[in-house]
Amino acid sequence: NFADLCQPTTCQNGGTCNRLPLNYSCSCLPGYSGRNCETDLCLNTTCQNGGTCNRLPLNYSCSCLPGYIGRNCETDLCQPTTCQNGGTCNRLPMNYNCSCLPGYSGRNCETGVYNLCQPAICQNGGTCNRLPLNYSCSCLPGYSGRNCETGVYDLCQPLVCQNGGTCNKLPLNYNCSCLPGYSGRNCETGMYDVCSPNPCVNGGNCIEVDGYTCQCLPGYIGRNCDQDLCGSFPCQNNGTCNKLPQNYSCSCSPSFTGANCESGEFLCTSSPCANGGVCTESGCHFHCTCQPNFSGSNCEISRHFNFADLCQPTTCLNGGTCNRLPLNYSCSCLPGYSGRNCETDLCLPTICQNGGTCNRLPLNYNCFCLPGYSGRNCETDLCHPTTCQNGGTCNRLALDYSCSCLPGYSGRNCETDLCLPSTCQNGGTCNRLPLNYKCSCLPGFSGRNCETDLCPPTICQNGGTCNRLPLNFNCSCLPGFSGRNCETDLCLSTICQNGGTCNRLPLDYSCSCLPGYSGRNCETDVYNLCQPAICQNGGTCYRLPLDYSCSCLPGYSGRNCETDLCQPLVCQNGGTCNKLPLNYNCSCLPGYSGRNCETGMYDVCYPNPCVNGGNCSRNVDGYRCQCQLGYIGRNCDQDLCGSFPCQNNGTCNKLPQNYSCSCSPSFTGANCE
């Protein structure tokens, strides 16, 4: 006889006890689980970072503060490195955005929508200036345009090359590089069908727009649909990659979550071990260590009872399959259902919001959102009324949005007014264009914003006068100066040679030459006495009126540098001769002195500089040491056996300027090694 298993305290925390044949079960209130409803899923530490815990049947959910996501609000979207390049991170519900410093843009301020101030963006020597979400170019004189691309004789006017062709500047001319399928001086002639053969791979559809455009199948992107989003296996931990239009999603293995299945769940969090069993985790599995008299994978079976067949037709709900185990059972649930008896439908009708479709996965689900919505449950509307500013229209995209801005506005959210009062400088007029603007400048000013004064005070050099022209200027130069900016002084200091005097003329000059010289620049010497090689031994010849002189290298003298002051043996007794300007000196060996080292001063062998019994003798280098056996060096100061070179107890034998080793038995080699 069994006592009543449904005692008042059997099911805890308000749970209801259900009598079963030889058993019982507890129907728990939302937010509680376990054999006896003993586990409170909403513990104080369940929802982190200030999140609020919501109790659900056999489960819970966390309502996170702005800027936090994750099952337990554990993920902070605003990490220190989230917003790059000095940007500030702003927390939003289940999202974030970055306030970027001027000159940066993008989701994380990583590059900028317009890729600002990249190398060589300002052409023809222009300087790039950063502006908030924009840039401007300060052009050199004679150039204008957004990127200083327009020269004085700019034949590459807008749209001169048709059908998407690129204009290339040539001296006083241009040519067009045409897109495939077009030809002609201005790419005006269509030649052939750019979509035949189809350049779009992986099943992409080719459309003739700006040459051609590829409409890619789900999961492929790129100019030619050549990038497979699932090709790099982005879904971790054995997750399955699902291809979507211009995107992908991951179906995760049990116990893993996250956009790429990168986050694992703790299996023991839900306290699956009943009747006081202790839960331990091992990889993707858990194990229950049961109290005495209990068994089963979850310690749910008491050993005091004989059980009838636990696999009744209604044991596993929602199409689940019942598996008989020793003294227990388990349910294999269909995708999208979970729980001990498959009683929890993960795809409730309201789980995917805003028209999203619920996709059942093993022990999990995910939502396929309509364009313009995102989030785990499609709860985030990317196109809210204030998304696109200044009258812009919001366009819903897969997992994103874009703004179609009114003329004169730009930016991800049309937040940038391109025609501010200060946009066009120096009296220029701002004209709004789609996603752009254009400044009509007064004469003498140019540049994207009319910021370049073509007639600054120093533009015309050497006293020249600047004349303003539409998008250009010219300089009226003083006599003797020429060039676009009067920068060329025709009377340079070296233009009239050999002492000639320069006379300035309008746009020209003349030279008054000294006697004996002639030519436009006085370059011709009527009496040229500096014939080749007249100055010998590397000397340099200088012209004089009706004469010449030689500047000699050190150590040489004479009218023509013909005398070598360091003749052989000028320095005696081994001395070295050093050449000096018009002179020389001798570096003498030890023991000698005098202008030519001719005088002996002392005996270099006294006292004897040779150690270890060496014998000293004089030579042209001063002295020489004849060393005893086994010694070497200038002064016989190196003992070849002093470093014990013979290994393994070998004996070192001294030889003339060398040594040898007598080795112990069983050892050989030069050093008995």
C-alpha cells in the first residue's frame, strides 16, 4: 500500500500535484520548474545588468535595459572598442548606435559612408579638409571642382562620356574609357548585349543598368554574385547556415545561441536533477548524481516502487516519441517543442512580431523577419517615423534600412544639410542636387565651396598684377619676369656667365659681356687658356683675363700642379707621408723624429717590450718580437696553451707559433674532443 504521493508540500511554490498510476507530477506556476517545482527560474542573479525577469511556463525571459542583449542580458553592446576612432556609444533597446567624430561614419565609425580624405582623393596637388560626414578640397591655382579634377582647360565636363564612361584628361584633349558594350568618342554607341554571356554566377540574374547589375539568389552578394555568405562557415558549434536575400541566418545546435551560435547555455541552470540530485556538466551534456533510493537520468524514479509502463499514448505531447528507459522514459520532441513531455510550444503565435515567421528548430526556434525589422523576435522596427530626417523616405531592407534623401541632404539618416549658409564661401550660391550640392562661384573664385581665391596676395610674384577671370586668373608681369605666376626671373644670378651683366627687357633679357667673352649668355671665351688636362693631378683650372690659374689637390704644387710633395722615400725609416694643401708632413715610427723621420730618438728595444722570453729586434715598423715555443702576438703576450685547449685530460705541447695535443687513451682529434 502506497501512501498518498500528493502531500500538501509535494509541489512547491504554488504548484499543483497530479496523481498518476504509481506516480505523480507537478504542474508548476510560470517561472518555476523541477520535479517538485522547487527551482525558481527568476533568481536575483538570473537577469544581469539591471534586466527584469519575466516568468513563463517552465521558462523565463529577461527584459533588458537599453544597450544589453542575451538570454540573461549578459551581453553589453557598448564595449570600449565598439565605436571606433573616438566615437561615442549610445545604448538603445536591444541595439546601439555610435556618435562619430567629424570625418568618420558607419555603424561603428569604422570608415565613413563617403570614405573621407582617402589618399589622392583631392587631385592635382589639392589638400583634403575633413568636415562633419563630408570633406572639401583646397585646390592649387588653376584647378577647381569637388576633387580639384577640373583644370584651366578642362574638357572633361560632366556627362561628356555617356553611358557610365570615364573621362581621361589629355593635354588640350580627352578620351573616354567606356563600359563593356559601348564605344564611340563619348561612349554613345551600344555595341553588344553586356548580359550575354551572363556575367552573374551562382544563378544570378543580369540586368542592363549602368553596364549591368546582378540580382543574386539568397545567400550570395557581390558585383557578380561571386561571394557565398555561407562559404566561410560562419555558424559555429555545428550550427547550420541558412541563406537569405543578401544575408544568412544560423540554426544552432542544442545548448547554443547567438547570431553565429557562438554562445553556449549552462545546462545545469534549470536544475534538471530531481529529489536532491546533484547536477554536473560535461561538454554539451549533464549528469545527475542521485540521492539514495532514487535513480533515473534526472533522479526522478524512487526505487521503492514498481512502475507500470510509463510510456502511455499521451505521455509525450505534440507528436513527441516516448523512449523506454530502465525505470524511466524520455521524450524525443519534434522541432519547435521542448519540456519533459514536449509540452512547451516554442513557436507561439505571438513569438515573432511584426509579421515575422517562426521557424522550428531542435529545442529552439528562430524568426524570419519582414524587411525593415530585426531582433530575436522581429521586435525592432528600423523604419520609425524619425529615422529619416529632413523629409527623407525610409526604405525597408533585409535586416537593414536605407533613406532616400531630398535634394541637398545626405547621410545615413539624411541628417546632413549640404546647403548650410556657410557652405558656399566668398559670395557663392548653393544649388541643391540629389545627394549632393553645387556652388556657383563669383569670378576669381573656385573650389567645391568657392573657398579658393584664385587671386590671393602672393599668387603673382615679383610685383606682377593678378586679373580675375571666371574660374581662372592671369598675371601681368613686370619686365624681366615670365611664367603663369611671374615666378621666372629671366635675370637669374648665373644666367650671364663670366662676369656678364643682365639687362631686363619686356618678357626677355640681354647680357653685357666682359672683354674676351661673347654669346647670348657670355658663355664663349675668346681666349680660352683652360685646355683639358692643363692642371695635372686632379687640379681645377680657373679662367683669368688673358690667363689661368690652377687650384691643386692637397700634396701637389706648381703652376700646373705637376709637383708631388710626397715623392717616394721623402719620409725616411718607414715613416708615412700625409698630403696637406701645398705641403706635407710625416708620421714617424716609434723611435724616430724630424721633418722626414731622419733622426733616431731612442732604442725601441729598451726596455724589452717582448714578454714570455721573446727576443726584440729593430725593423722598419719599429721592432719585432721573436717568440718562444707556444707564444704569439706583437709582444709574445698570447699563450696558446693558456686556455687549456686540449680536452678530456689531453696534454698541450707548445710548437713554433702553434700547439699540439697528446690525447688520453680512447680520445682523438685536434683538441682530443
